[in-house]
Amino acid sequence: MTIRKSSHKQIIVLTTSYSRVIFGVMKVLLTGGAGFIGSHVAEEYIKSGFEVVILDNLASGKITNIPEGAKFYIADIGAKEIAKIFEIEKPDIVNHHAAQISVTVSARDPINDAKINALGLLNILENSVKNGVSKFIFISSGGAIYGDAQKRPTPEDYSPTPISPYAIHKFLGENYLRFFNYQYGLEYVALRYANVFGPRQDPYGEAGVVAIFINKLQANETPTIYAYPDEPEGMTRDYVYVKDVARANILATERARNTVINIGTGKETKTYHLYQKIAEIMNSKIEPKRGDARPGDIRHSCLDIKRAKEILNWEPETELEDGIRETVKYFKETP
């Protein structure tokens, strides 16, 4: 085993033959736990008394995102080494956040998207069954899976019409969950996220428009709003704050079983209106430029969250402007 130590956490690079058992405490294996959303979920699990093991290849995640108290393995979800990690840790629950997250990237390279979002998921599912995992939390996409839904806010029983490889593979993942539940009895919950934003979001990728806008304005650069010609103010999205999303994961772990649940706000915001809110908070007068809609971009997305209220007793607590202020504050304070 190789171990590197930082001033506040232990980083496990290779697997170990030793696994600590805490009687009476549920152990969660959280894939993608060094990423933007996953790290907030990890923090919430720890606060709620769970033992947390994070698995991340650091392709987009950061070691600095890993919370105090979590054990960390550097590994790819499609790797053979995953089997050894499961054998060592024997998690009670798996929370699967690791993914290729960009719709645009998936359209450019659908094969790679399938390797990560389909085959990688299968590797985690198979090892979950082999090692007695009792519950599997899968992160799906309400922001993409419904396509250009005619009904908005869109409920979970609306027939998915994915128009990108990313959305196709997320829907495929949900169907794999149903198979593993039917064949092996693996309990599952699929959380269909709206557009999540907040501190630690990557401002340099092709997903995460809130972080991208903040980063551009902070650098005194001109952001781009992607739009269809007949809708110059941009597409509409349902923006939900990351800490509300993290809370939903805990409730899903404790209260839901064998179901699909939307996690959003039920409110639509046009991209240009979102930009105006950010620019106002940052006291910027920069006017954005316009760009053509990209492959896989849907025009409108907004999620019905009645099921989350009924099953989880969850609803978002953070207003859009308050969440933007917290996100701006984070980017101003983070080097």
C-alpha cells in the first residue's frame, strides 16, 4: 500500500488489506466524491453520522474538495481495481456521482461517454451485488433526460426523450438499476438532478454556466450566451443550489426505495436573466455575446418536485439569488 499524507487528511492511492469496521455506523462508498456535487454530498453524509469512503480518479475532482473524515481511493470507476476496493470496504450503500457530465462533450465523443456513464456504472453495480451492498443511489439527469418536454414542470412519469448521448446513457443507467433490482434485489433510488450550481463548481469546463459566468466576469472577460435564433435570451433551466441537493441525497438514502425522484426547484430561468442576476451581484456592466446552440442543447427544462416533497419531505431552501451570492463569495475568496 502507498499512502500520502497532507496536513488534514489521508489520501489512499492504492488499496489496502485493512478495513476499519465501525459497528452501528452505515458505510457509504461515494464515487465522484472529490467533485463539485459529490464533495458536498460527502460532507452531508459525514455530518449525518455515516462513514464515508470516496472513490475518484481526479479527472475533474480535486483533493482539496475531500472533507475531513473521509477515506479516499484514487481509482477509475471502470478499472479492475474497483473489485478490490469493494472487497476491502464492504460498503452498506453506494452513492454513484462519478460521471462524464457534459452534454456537449458526449455529443462529440459518445463512445467515451458510454465507457464512463454506461460501462463504468455497470462495473460499480456488479461489484455492489457481489459485495452485499443493500442500497444504490444513482445520479441521473432531469435536466437532460426528458429532452424538450412538452409538459413543464416535468414529472417523473413523463416519457423520457433524450437527445444527447449523455441523456441516453443516464436513462440506460436507470434501466440497469431496474434490472439489478429485479435480478438481484438491489434496492435503488435514481435522483434526476436539475441544473446544480454552487461553490466548487468547475468554471473551466463546458457544463456549469453559473460558475462559467462568474469566472468570466471576475476576469473582466465577456461571457457567451448560447441560444437558438428564435430565442435570443437563451434556453430555460431549473437551477438548484448544491447544498439543497446534498440534503436530498441523505433523505433519499434514508427514506426512498426503488423509485426515481426529481431534484430541482420547479422554476424556469432564461440564461440571459440568470446572467443579469450574476452581473448585478458582481456589479458588472459587461454585456454578453451570443453563440449558437450547441449539439444536444435542449430548449427548456424545469422539474416537477412533488414526488420529492411526498417521499423525502424535501424541497429547496435556497433562493436563486441567495445561492448565486454564496457562489460569488466562494469564487472571490478562493485563489
